[in-house]
Amino acid sequence: QVQLVESGGGLVQAGGSLRLSCAASGRTSSTIRMAWFRQAPGKEREFVAAILWNGGNTFYADSVTGRFTIARDKAKNTVYLQMTSLKPEDTAVYCCAADGRSYGSYYYTRQASYDYWGQGTQVNVSS
């Protein structure tokens, strides 16, 4: 089992920045991939970004490319999401996810490709 705890959410004005953190504990040695998803009010959860734990390869949704950066600190078992140039449409609950299975990159955006999920942290962007 892997436990994930997110932090760093809050209220920010449009154009501002936030950095989210996701601390992993438990059987973290089996982690192959971690990701961030988000769910806005009245909408389905959507993929934001993913990172391969060992190689550090990163993948992004088109909507955040160039504005968000996912990174990991292996020594701290923590993944980060640096968000810049925030827009009101970025308002959502941001959840961290992790998985230990080897999939091709096609599956990185799929919720079903992740076994472990955090509770989420709220991000509100005001206009």
C-alpha cells in the first residue's frame, strides 16, 4: 500500500502561482509513476501531469503545457506540481495518484492506470 497526502492548495489571483506537494509513504519502492489529476465543480476528473519515478520523464495535458511543471524528489518521496500563470478555469480539487505497474505512455492519462490516490487539495483562482 502507498499513502499519498497533498498540500499547498489555496486561493490565488489569476496570473499567480502555487506549488502543490504530494508526500508518499508506505511501499514507495514499488512506485513507477505518479501523476496529478483535477476535478472542477460539476466536471469529471481530468489528467493534469505525470512523471516516471525513476527516469523523470514528464507528460502534460495540453491545457497546462507551458504553465505547469511536475517534478519529484526521490529522497523525500514527494512529487510537486508547480503552477504558474494560473487561470480561473484551473480552479479544482487537485489529487495526487501513484501506481506500480508498467504501462505505455498512452495509459498515463487514464484514472484506471493508478491504484493509489490522495484526498486532494483545493485550488481556487480568482479573476
